[in-house]
Amino acid sequence: MKITAVEAIPFAIPYRKPLKFASGEVRVATHVLVRVHTDDGVVGIAEAPPRPFTYGETQPGIVAVINEIFAAQVVGVSLTEREVISARLARTVGNPTAKAAVDMAVWDAFGRTVQLPVSELLGGFGTGMRVSHMLGFDDPAAMVAEAEKMLEIYGISTFKVKVGRRPVSLDTAVVRALRERFGANVELYVDGNRGWTASESLRAMKDMDDLNLLFAEELCPADDVLGRRWLVDKLDLPFIADESVPTAADVTREVLAGAATAISIKTARTGFSGSQRVLHLAEGLGLEVVMGNQIDGQLGTACAVSFGAAHASTSRCAGELSNFLDMADDLLTEPLRIRDGVLQVPPGNGLGVNVDPDKLARYRTDN
Ligand code: MUC
Ligand code: MG
């Protein structure tokens, strides 16, 4: 079970429809496929999605940190020594999605080696999750039309609406239009990606008071320290910290400061080992959690559903597991399918998914 090599392969797959939000936009999935090889001939896989506007990572940076630092730290270590790997990767600050992908590829290799699904190794609570779809910026009619399509084709009835940086009245008009179109048949929440000030956030939330929102996520920056506490104290719904809590320590800081009352868990940034730390911390503190989406491809989404379905508290809310639907193609041999609003954990050992070599040859950008 010893790791013999780690590969970091950049690839690029365009989106049919770009996703736009307050902190940036994504037109092409310029991700990094990570492969961990063992002396048993097993290969574990995961993907790292660079989000320069969120964590400062870039595709070449992820490839470089894995090739130049992380690979040497994990080669020779056994798949059973995942805490050794976590401790070694933790010597380097930052680089959350690069570390997460190495961690998840190791878990995948471990699952394949012991011939069990990662989701069962992690906790085995359930076999699938309800799906929440993230609606990127557009005009109200187009965002309602996208929600209609998601409900009709995939049965998805939970929507996270991107807000912030645009005129507040446009954002609130979108949420109102969604509630008017679907009534009580859908769940709605909003994510500002730090795009409003604290006072804009409060005005917007008051304006949407009658719209029965589930959550408000990262409406203003956590670095607006007092403004953010002031806002969170005034809201009567859970305030999700997302990009402000890339580590368990950040969760502690933000929650104890009164700057958040719920947590988005993203396997793309905390892997499986770090996501368990965040989840158990959140449970100990009595916080609600949501499985978030780092604008993941299908491999990343397989990781998110494997983790989310594995635990009771991550299974309560719908998980953000659908944005791969907007990609023009993907790397997997068997596409993930959302049916009746649910994504099942892919059956099989490890993550239960495999990379199609022809697709990888077509989309890799390092040759
Ligand atoms: C989200 O929940 O914020 C957009 C930016 C990012 O870092 O993640 C996505 C989704
Ligand atoms: Mg967010």
C-alpha cells in the first residue's frame, strides 16, 4: 500500500454557459487531475479546481506545488498513514485545493486497495444526497428559466442564488421572481461571495424578509470584522461562512467571533481528512453545515457526494452537486446522473469513478 508516485495533470474543458458571481466568473474548467500510484499497481484519482479569486491558487501553481513539494512528502508513505500525509502537507501554508486533491486521491487509492467505497470508509450514513443547484448571475427571467429547467429535467428543487456586486435591487428581484414562480415548492438561499457591504446586506435581507430563505452565505467580507458581526447578529437565519473558513482553525475564529453561524464544507478545499475535521468541529459547536461546490467537475462532485452522503449532518440539507451540468464534457468514463433531485454515490470501490484515457488525452494541456 505504499505510494510510489504522484502525478498532477492540467486539463481544460470549456463551460457551455459561464458561471458568474460576485467574486469572479468561470468559462473554462482549467483543473488539475491528481493521480496517486501505489506499489500494488493501484491508482487513486481526484481533481483540484484553481480559484484564483478565492484562494489565490492557479493551475500552474497547483501543478508546481504538487510536483515540487507534495509529491516528495507522500512518496514512500502507506495509504493507511493518511494522518502522516496530512501533517506533512500542513507544513506548507495555503494551497487548499492542491492539498485536498492529494488527500482525496490517497483515499480513493485506499478504497480501491481494500475494495470498499470511500463513502463507506468515511461513515456510510447514506447512498446519495438531495441536490442544490447554484444559479449564476443573469437577468431575473433567465435565472428563473434555468431553475425551471433544473426542476423539470433533474427534479432539483433547492437553489442557491448568487448575489452581490450588482445593484441590490436586481439581486432581490431575482430571488422574488423565483419565489413567485415556484411558491413553496422550492428551497432558496443566497450567496454574496463578499460582494455587499454589511449595511447593503442587511437592507437586502430585510427586503427579502417575506421570501422564506434557508440561509445567507458570505454576503460581506469576514475582514469587515465589526460590520460582519453586526450583520450576523441582526439576521434571523443561519449565516454560512464559505471562503472565509478554508481550515478548521478559521471555522473556530469566525464562529467564536460571531461572524458566522453555519459552515459550507467543500471537499475541493479540505479534502476528506480536513472536511472531517471541519464537520466534527461544526457538530461539536452545534452548527448547521451545507456541502458546497467549488465549481467542481464530475470527479470533484463524486468526491463531494461521497463525503456528504457518508455523514448524517451533511445529508440533512441538499448539497451543491450540479454545476458540472454546465460543462461541455468531462473526464469520466460514466457520467454522473442526477435523477429526481438526487445524486447517488457512484457504486464501486474508492470513489467509484474512472477517467476515460481518450478524454484525458483530448483535454490535457501539458503535451
Ligand atoms: C461558492 O459557493 O461561493 C464561487 C466562488 C467560489 O470560490 O466557489 C464558488 C461557489
Ligand atoms: Mg459560497
